[in-house]
Amino acid sequence: MSGATLLWFRQDLRLADNPALAAAIRAGAPIVPVYIFSPDDEDPWAPGGASRWWLHQSLSHLDEDLQRCGSRLCLRLAADSLAELLALARDCGAARVLWNRRYEPALIARDQMIKQALRAAGIEAGSFNGALLHEPWTVKSKGGTPFQVFSAFWRHCLNLADPEQPAPAPQHLAVPVTWPESRSLDEFALLPRLNWTQGMHTAWTPGAAAGQALLEGFLSESFDDYGALRDRPDLPGTSRLSPYLHFGEIGPREIWHATRRFAQRHGRHTTWRTSQFLTELGWREFAHHLLFHFPHTPSKPLRENYARFPWQSDPAALSAWQQGATGYPFVDAGMRQLWQTGWMHNRVRMVAASFLVKHLLQPWTDGARWFWDTLVDADLASNTLGWQWVAGCGADAAPYFRIFNPTAQATRFDPQGTYVRVWVPELARLPSEWIHQPWAAPPQILSECGVRLGINYPQPMVNHQKARVAALEALATLRAPRER
């Protein structure tokens, strides 16, 4: 296998629009696709339980895609990715190792070390951008500083050249005469011992082919209505592409150019660039931009004064929120959807997160950790930006005095209670006027509908108005004396 190419897959589990794979094909040598499961390398942000389930499915689909090209996926389990790559390169006689970049702080440092070590060993090492529209270090304000306001960031990006056209998946790959040893996927132990994943199996089909089908279906069926329906959890108005993007089963360039083609076929030659759908892709881009430039933010607020915020850590309150037992149906519906399917509608994410940090005064990092373990689309950049936005301590953050009223939000975005009825079935018989505030319903209505507050559905944990006042008082403690 002299001169072989090791193609190191990470969060780029696709064959189309894969720059590292394209470079490996150009090298003209046999290609050994490899995935190394090394959670210690990602500590403290190794994949959570829901992400591990998705990863198991996605690796299986990637191997199937490679086999259709006459190749296969070599799986390795290691405590040290560098040592494993060096051993594989030695066994394969590899001349080069190629991969697509990741942007988490710990992995940037690790990958730089790996690149230097491979080159010192006489092995070519190359990395590519397969995850973003633009590299984070190429997008800066006129003053040369990182953007911290999304609108300015995205305007700047829209004025840059379009990202490259995505390359199609190859039909055939050059393979080695003999293959290195591979572990079985089951040895990664990605699936939980207790089977709590049935809801995810029902809700999702991981894999690149499923991601492409989802994108095509969304563009043809929901793109035109996305701006109006994206905040409605009771209606199928979102793309649900976030986990496919996170695991690299579909790339942002593919989404960009598929949207452009769709819009131009329908006579929207200019408006597609400023569509709300592509703006959401820009928000993901912004999240990675911030994580790259402010690597401390997964655990510390970007706005330093928020480090003094008087959080009131309460394990019981956190547990009630995690279990969807807050007594606010809209919040509880979201938390139960999350637990059962590994996903939560974005509008409900904002409301549920706001409830934790502003109604219950629990640290935003506790919420971020729960989402990290339970979301199939748990992405460090997006998760960090989302939680700091809600908490008011990050870039372009919602002001802390914006405290979502969960009842008002539910009435506006789930007007008939359809979403709540699905995920909080004990309230399903309540009339629409009471389903978002069962505590206000007449006793006779509750009785007729089988709702016993405090018994089969909890009383509200807190009073919204009182919680709002407490949150604002806590915020006031951050102000400098001259501001008071």
C-alpha cells in the first residue's frame, strides 16, 4: 500500500462536498477511509448520549456509502488520535493524512499538534474547510476585530464571494490491496445499555441520503412559508437539518447552492440570499465565528460582568425543568420532546431556556450541559451561542430584561394547544383557552378533563410576575455603582 492516503473522517460523515476526500482522490493513491473514536481527545465536550446514538447510525450509513464506491470504513478506538494515526500510517505505508477541520478550541490545538507530528514523521498532512461557508479568521470588521453583532456579521458575509460549488459524491474510490484491521462499530459502545432511544428511531433517519432528502423536501414544500411558520412548533415549518449539519452528513455549501438553484427556478434571482432560511445558516456560521475567536465561552460568559451574576443553584429546580415538570405546559412540552426525540423546536428552546435562567435563576451552564447530553444536534458553537443569547451574557445577546412569558409565548405560537397536547397528554382534553394555563381553569373544567393539579400535572413552580421581578433585581446587582 505504498503511498496510500489516510482519509480521516470526523464531523464530515458524507462523500459529497467533502474537500478532504476530493484532495485524496486528486492524490491518485489508494484511499483508506478511517474514523477514530477517541472521546478523551474531546474532553470535556465528548459527545453526549443522544449524539452518540446519532453517531452510531451515521457511521453505519457512511460505511454503506463507501461500500457502494467499492471501499469501506476502517474503525479505530483509541485514547490518542495521533498515536493511532501514526500506527495506521506505518501499517499502510501512507504518504499523507487528510482531514476536514473542526473548530472547537481543544480540537484546534490537538489538530495543530497532530499536523506538526505527522510532518515531523515525514508524512504529508493537510486539512480543509468542509464545515463552514467561510473560515472564521477570514471574516472581520473594518477595524480588523471579530464581529459580535449578528446583523453586521451576516451583511458582511453576504457581500463576500459565494462559497464554492459542492463536489458530487464519487462513484468509485481507489482502494488498497490489503486493508488495515478495523474494529466493529459495536465496540465503540455508542448505544445506551438501557434502550431509551426508541423515540429518536421514530423521529429520525440519520445519514447523508436522509439529509439530502430532507433538504429537497423542505425546499419544495416549506421554503416559501418558512418565515411565517418557523416559530410554530405545532406546524411542520422547519427544515430539521441541524443534526445533519452537525455531523457533516450535509454541508453548508450544499444548502447554500441548493437554495440558490431552487429560488432561481422559481424566479427569485436576488431575494434568496436574504431569505430567513439562509439567515439561519448564517446564525450557525456566526456561532462558529464566535467560538473560534472567544474559545472560553462554552463555560464562561463573553460579557465578563455576568460572571458575578447571583445564580441560585437548586438541583431540585433543575431536575424539574429537565423532566418537563415545571407546571408551565409549553416549557414542559419542549423538555419532553427533547427527552423523547433528541430535538426541540427552536422557539420552544428559547422559551424553555429563558425559563431556566430567568424564572428559576439557574446557571445557564447547567442548561447548556443538559442540552449537550440530550440533543442529537448538540453543537458546541451553536449551543454556547444559544444559551449565552438567552442568558444575556453573550454576543448579540437578548437583553436580560427580555424575559419570555411562557404562557403568552404558548398562546401566540401554539394557539390551539396542538403542540402541548402531543407532548403533555395529561392536559390533552383541556379546551384551548386553558391548556396553556391550567392553573387558571375553573375546577369543573379540570375535573371534567381529568386534570388534577399537583397530582397528575404539577402546579407552576413559580409565579411569572414574581419571577420576573426577582430576575430584574438580580440583574441590577451587576451594574456599576454610578449606574444605579
